[in-house]
Amino acid sequence: MTSQDNASAPKPAAKDPWDLPDVSGLVVGVLGGTGDQGRGLAYRLARAGQKVIIGSRAAERAGTAAAELGLGIEGAENAECARRSDVVIVAVPWDGHAKTLEALRSELAGKLVVDCVNPLGFDKKGAYALKPAEGSAAEQAAALLPESRVTAAFHHLSAVLLQDESIEEIDTDVMVLGEDRADTDLVQALAERIPGMRGVFAGRLRNAHQVESLVANLISVNRRYKAHAGLRVTDV
């Protein structure tokens, strides 16, 4: 084939950004699954038909939380949860983030890790963003887990809405960040398992800080308007 033939050959069609993979068969582990955010995510994903394992430092505590939620959710100690899961959501408190991930480096090797931790401080003026030395919680996770595929998502979800059994749909977009499109597509697809949610690609991990920080603004919104605010991205 000549160079002229190459120039005239049709270009392959661009991949449809909404053409997302089937993730229904993946096992999802939730580290910090006994906390409000973790419990809420575990409940919503299991309610959507996903196989979910709750992780905790204490297996008994995880088992109790799993039994309370039902829906086939299992509880396990953090290391077992990580080993048995295909995708692991990190929903632990910020002050235990680094220690938890350091302890699970080998169990999380090769796994798709979804960090949803928001580094925040609180004082008499309200919530404010903290900036980790690595740049963000997600970047700290990537530094601590060099053999894992780290993404960031699920930061802006109301734990109250997630846990409210009377709510059928949660009207919000989920900002998804990561280095590999195949990984962010998986996380977007996982978000879209939950009725009302949509996963939206929002950049690479270096952009995670402002996404994590926005939670401080949402806390202010919620306090002023007595709401459980989420986000919607327009024109996409």
C-alpha cells in the first residue's frame, strides 16, 4: 500500500464514550464498609445486583454490618475482602487512609482500586479541604499501591441518601478519574449500576484534589439549604 493509499484510507471510528463494559459479574469490596459512606455504597451496589463484600479491621464488625444490610452482602476482615474482590472501593476515614492501604499492598496488587476518600478538616467555620503531600488522597493511594490500578470516584454522594431504603433513584453524576481508560470505563459502568447515577470521566489522577475538595463546598450547601446535594454535569 502506498503512502497515498494510507492517507485516503478511512480512519477508525472514535470510541463512543458512553459505550461502557458489562460489570455485573464483578465482585466489589468496600474497605471501610462499616462507616456511613461505605455502608451506603455497599447497599446501593448490592441492591443493583452486584456481589459485595464489606471490609473492616474486625471481621465480626464487618459481618454484623453485612447482616444488617442483607442483599447477599458478606463481611470480612480487610485483607480477605481485598483478596476476594475484583474491584475495591476505599471508603475509610482520611486519618486511617495511608495506614490501611500500606497494610494491604500485597492483597491489592493487580486490583482495580477506587478511592473515594475526601481529605477534610473541620473548625468553627465549617469544613475545609486538606492537601496531602502527594496532591490528593487518590494520588497517595497510587503512591502506596504501585502494583494496583488506582482510580478516584464516588466522592460527592450523600451517605444519607445512599442508605435511605425508600429512595429508588439517586439523581447525581459521579466524577471518575484515572490513568487508564479501560479502568475509568469500568468505574463509570459500576456507577451506572445504581439507578439515577451516571459516571462521567473527569481527568487523570493529578486532577483529583479539586474533586475531593469540592465536598467541603457541598457540606456548606447542605447546611445552608438543609439538603443532600449532588452534582450534574451539563451538555455531556
